Amino acid sequence: METNNKAEAIKSWLANHRSLETQASIANHFGKSTTFVNLSLNKRMTTKGAERLIEQIYKYLVEKYGI
């Protein structure tokens, strides 16, 4: 799946499962700032690091919650 589609899937899942995970909890899990996570998910930051973070978040959510 393309990175943009993964970012949209993550945002949608987070919006519907706030009691399980938030952008802040995701940021803490990966040792990143909430701002960096937010900019990455909203495609405002398009660096390789941001793309890698999206991939890692998607993999984490798939493994932990089966999205």
C-alpha cells in the first residue's frame, strides 16, 4: 500500500479508536514528537524519515490491532 494511503488509514483508525491509541501515544511509542507524527500523518512533512515513520506506525497497528 502506498504511504499516502497508509497515512489516511492510520488517521481514520485513530479517529475511531481514541480510547486505544492517540497521536501522542504513537509518538511516545516510537520516541518521536507529537508534532512530527502529526505532520507526517497529514503529509506536511515528506522526508524519508516521515515516510519510514508512517510505515512503522502502520506495521505496529496491523500487528497490535489488526487494522
